[in-house]
Amino acid sequence: MWLEAKQPFVKNMDLDRWPKLQELTPEYLKDRYPHVQIPVYHSGIEQGPVAYKKQYLAEYIDDIQSAQNHTRDPQDIYYLGESHDWVEALEIKQIFTDYIRPLLPRHAFALQTPFWLGPKGSKTGLHAEPDGWNFLCQFYGEKEVVLVSPAHAHLIPRSTRFDGGGKTALMDIWAPTQRENSPLLKETQPLVFHLKPGDILFIPRWWWHAARNTTTSIAFSYRVETIGSTFLNIPSLCLIALHNLGLYKNNNCTCHTPE
Ligand SMILES: [Zn+2]
């Protein structure tokens, strides 16, 4: 069946069928890949300060676990997100084949499978992306996701910060004072999903979204395209190329620590 949905929805994958994926916990990752070097970044870089640092995975997981029982200064919360290099080893392909593939056109392919691991309170700020089909799969812990239709995009004050060819909002939707004063929340009610292990959330192209982990959390995204949908991404791909050459929005982005 072709996925024609223009609205977000949640589908459940039966994690009981995947003993291997039930083992996908911070402890397991720490034991199996302690010396993988990972780039972690300030949580909420869409609106907040942008900073990256490299850590060993074991060291990062120790940090998460040591902070579990007390509240952290938001500036000290780092997130492992958009991580692509080593996730192949986690054998998540079957989830795509079983649960996502049947929803899609025949020629669709998973272009990227970014991995997300973060402590309670780690978050992404409000942003929108040009991905053809974006599926966020929750494996461990829980998160809250807010979604706003592109039909209400005019109510979102836009930031000039470059975000991989996507769009970023100026307002921090997680900051109560900014949220209460925003025209967006006065005029519309964003959709809110609370994801638990086994939930797959479909985020349609250019829907604005922000996610916040309410516990330590492990998730994957599948960003899926067809040849046709890839053509629609050409403007974004050109901007990424120009940005990486230092010719567009240098020092004003979510992908590099400012000089
Ligand atoms: Zn950058």
C-alpha cells in the first residue's frame, strides 16, 4: 500500500518479536561499543547555543547514567543525534522491511537511518525537514513529540540558522514563556505524541516538529525517499553543498561549532 497520509500517525512494532532489539539498552551499547567515538552536541541546538564535542560512547553513557537522579543545567545536556556511521551494526534493517516497507511505494529506499541517544531532558527544537517520508522509531525509554502542520508555518517565527537544508524556528517551543506568548499556540493546537518503546511515528514532509526525551531514550529515524522525492530535495542538497564549502551561512548553523 502506498503511504498517502498527509497527517502524522503512530504505528506499533511488536518488539516482542525482536529479542535483539529489546536488548538495545544503554548498558548493552556501552558493553558492545565502548570505544566508538561519537560527536555529541548541545541539546536544543536549533535555538540554543551550538557546541559539539567528541566522546567515547562508554564515557557518554556513563555521563547519562550518573545524571539520572538529579536535575541538570540544560547547558550540560549533550545529545547523540543524527549519528550515522556505526548504526549499521545494530541490525535494525528488519524493522524497515517488516513495518515501514509495506507502507511505501515499491521503489522507496531508506536514505538515512540516524540514531538518537540522550538523557532525560535532551531535546530537539522546532524545525522542519524536506525528507520524503520520516519515521521515528522508539526502542528504549520515552519521548514527547510536538508537531505543527505546514499549513500553520506562517505562525512560526523563522530563524536564519542553517539546519541541513531544513528550516528552524526562532522560538524555543520547550520554554514555557516563549510558548505562552507565541502566536502559534494562541491560534492552533499542535499535535502531541508520547512515544513508548515499539512506537513508530510518521512525520510528513515539511511538518514542523520538536522532540524531548522524558527518560533516557534510544530511537532511530528512517528517512525514506524515492527517485521522484529525491528530485524535490535538490534545492536543499545544493544549499548543504554550498554550506559545507563555507559559502553559505558560515558560522550560523546547527552543524558546526561557531569559530
Ligand atoms: Zn554548519
